[in-house]
Amino acid sequence: MFTQCAYKRSLAEETRDCCELLFPVFTEHGLCFAFNLNHSLPDWPGGSMRPKVFKQSFIEETDSRWSFSFDTDDAANNSVAVYISSSNDLPGMDQNPQHIWNKRVSKLMFVPKMTYTVAGARQLSVRQRGCVFPDEVKLRVSHVYSYTACQRQCRMDRIVRLCGCLPAFYTLLRGQRYCHLRELKCVVDNLEKLSPTTLRCDCPLGCEHTVYDMEKPHEAGGDRDEGSEELPGVEVGFLSWPLTRFKRDVLFGQVDLLVAIGTIGGLFLGLSLLSGVEIVYLFTLRAWCMLHTDRAHLEELAEEYARKEKQPVDLSLRPAFLKAQEAGGVVAVTPAGQRGPPVWKRDPVLARISKKMKGRGGDVYPYLH
């Protein structure tokens, strides 16, 4: 079906055998011929052998063209659905073709928008950051995690649970088998349960994924120069350089939350994080260690405290000098163990005050030892 192919060149400059560039691959949309895809079949009856080691083709900034061109025998009657994806993503039921080519356009220019995530986002859970790193989730259908591969594996598991087998366009996994002709009726009857709108799979986006937005296609013969011959086929390539890249970063992580809690606690409560740790330590680990290692010493301290005479404790909030004025006397302090006359008699200032108080009828002179 494919008659001419060219990579990084136009069909007028270079024409290569399409079997060297396009390899067959089974997808959920049917049999496709893929360029630069890591899921193509290693062998095809009647065709060339695909290399056993996949060698990915790259677009360089210095290339004269950033495109892949091809032509078919009869695209007007047999339209070609064009799917654009990365080299590790296999088109599935959840992906629609970017364009259905039938020789009415000559160029299909697309803009890839890449999204990557910094390594610091690994401190967050998958639910918090909303994406999965390639090495976090191991899939059975692909060695690299992607949203399309996760959806395909989910559909395969559902088909096996419903019908016990898989259609021939899937890659068999361990313990699975292909469906016989009569068993395919079960798959057809359950297509509604397998549609992307009905089937609910836990498949978050990959932290490194690319979205391909198709720009307005160039109509065949619409932008030709006078005297130039219109080239057959279609050219699929990048619209511009450089690419658009989006970065997913952590603006407020767990360390930032810890710092914010410590700052607010120190500002309003005068409490630092270390003080909180010490309080928890004293009431948990310290208490447990004392009960199990110093039990005898704690019992001695408790008995000594029980035998000791309890001094009365005044818990009122009124100052002592106000209490003395209300009682009509003077509070005199005598150090413990001191012999001789009271302090108020030995101090001339206190003596004059006490004399005035006594003249007013005050005859109460308490002592504090």
C-alpha cells in the first residue's frame, strides 16, 4: 500500500523503501504500520525482519527537515488514519487519530507539548502530585509506564475476567491465551463495558508525558510557488523549534509545612519544635523508662513526700502588702534561725511605722520565718 517514504527529506529529494522505515504492529484499532515505534512486530510474513534491538530515531535542530513523508497507492478510496505518539506509546481505544488522510492535504504539522516533573516531587504521594514516575509502577505490557499502556493492561485484564481469553491483536502475557473464533463473540458482546467512558481504571498520567496538538493542515496545492510541481504524498512533522516544555514542581512540600508550623508556634505560643519533642518525650518515653528502670527510687521519693509535713500554700492572687494593710498590721520578715528582737524593732524605719500603726489601734504583727 505504501509506495514512497522519506525521513528528514522530501519525497522529491529522497525516496526510500517503506519496508525499511515502516513496520507492522497490532493495535486496538487494527493492523497499523508504525515508524519509530518500539512495539512493532519483530517478524512479518513476506516482509523484512525488524532489527532485534530497537534503535530510536531522533530529530536534530540542525536537520533540514523535521518530518516524515509517505505516499500510498490509493489514499482517496482507502484513507489513512494518522496517529502521533511517543516511541513507547501504542495507540489504543482512548486515543483518536490526529488526522485521516485522503490526499486532500500535503502537510500535517503538529506541536508537541512536553511535561516533566522534578525529582523533588517524589516526596509526595502519587495522589498528591497526580502523576507516576516511569520506575514507580511496573506494568506487564510495557517496561516504561505510560497512561495508554496502563489503560491497555486494564482492558486486557477485564477481557480475561469476562471471557477468559484475549483477541489476537494483544500481546499475550503469562497465563493467558488467544480467543478462538467462537469466543470472540463474548468480546463483541462486552464492548460497552470495555469502552474508555465505562471502564474505570486507576491510571494516573505519567510524570513525563507529551501531548501532540495538530495545527491547521496545509491543503494540497494551496501554498505552492508558481512553476513548482506539487509533490505527492503527505509530510508529517514538527511545526516549529524549540519545543514547548512544562515543568511540574513542588511549591509547598512537607519540609515547608514543618517550617511553617514551627514558625507559627514560635510566634504565637513561644513553642519551638524541639520544645514539643521534649514535652512528648517527658510524658511518654521518659515516664516509661522511669517506671521500668527506676521504680525503687520513685517509690522512695513517694514515701518521703508522704512523710514530709505539708506547708500551707496560699494560692490567692492578692499581694502580701495588701493583705497586711487589710489586717491593719505590718508584715515583718525574720530570717529562719535568727535570734534577738524582731526585725521591725531593730529597723528604725519599721519601728516608726509600727508605732504609727499601734497608735491607730493596730496590734497585729505577724512574722514570716
